[in-house]
Amino acid sequence: MKLLQAFLVCLCLLGATQLAFSQVKEPAVHTIPGFLDPTTGNFTTRIAHAPTATGDAQAEVTGTSVFFRETFQISIVNYDQPGTTAVCSVSMSSYDDSNGFYEDDATVPATPSGSGFSCNVPLLTLWTLQTPATDMISASVTVTIYSQTTPVPIYRSSSQSLTLAQPGNTQTAVNTVKFQI
């Protein structure tokens, strides 16, 4: 049993490390071509070569840009894990569109509420769709209950799958999801 616990702790720490490192963005370094005259101390800019345009994959996609928000209001009744904390995750993807596959996800910490928790997970999205009026969205809502002690074992995780209609441009859709854990 101890080996299983050690494995789960390592797996959780590896996942948390991956999540933390994926949020770090290296600062962009932009250089200005030119030269510094050592005698006068003046910097003179000079274009080293003519700039070349690079293709943007999103710009090459044709269709209708749909800018929308899906909000997931999640309530969690926690029956048998006192002294815990929770995290809510939502992953949603498009399907049935000839432009391909779009996916967005978000994770937020839960707020204690009565005998459980609540989460409000917003996903602001811009997808370029060929057939937005008939496209559907597949969403997966996951709640994970953690111990508040260190190391952090997972007590329980539960998921629900939803099929949602594609919202129109600039619309907000609110989805209520209830868990009993």
C-alpha cells in the first residue's frame, strides 16, 4: 500500500510541475538591426534585409469567426471528505466542422460553499467555423477533491460529459453542472 501511495504522490507532483511550467512564457527578445558608432556614441538603425511575410495558420482558415463565452457554474456536494479542497476543470472542443478541431480548457480552484464547493469556470473562445449554425461542442467537466495536507493525495475525481449547441457570435452560454461526491 505504501508503494501505491508513493506512486500517486509522484504522479500528482509530476502533473502539478507540468502545469506550473506550462504557464511560464519566456520573454521575447527583440533586437534592432543597426550599428553603434564608437567615436560619436550614436546608434544608427539599418534594415539588414527585407522582411519576409510568414504564414499564419489561423489567417489561412476560411469561415465565420465566432467569438463566444461558455460559462460553467459547478456545484459540488462533498459527502465524505472533510478538510479537503477541490479543483474544477472544463475542456471543450468543436466537432462536425470542416475546418477541423478546436479545443479550449480552463481550471479554477473551488470555493467552499456549505457542505461542499462551487466553481465558476469561464471559457472565452474565438473559433473560425465553416458551419457554426449546425456545429456542436463536446464538453467535459471534471471535479477533483484533494487533501489539504502535504503531500497532496487525490481523494476523488468525477467527470461529466455534455453536448452543447454552438453559441452565436458574441453570445454567452451559461451551463449549470451539479456533482455529488
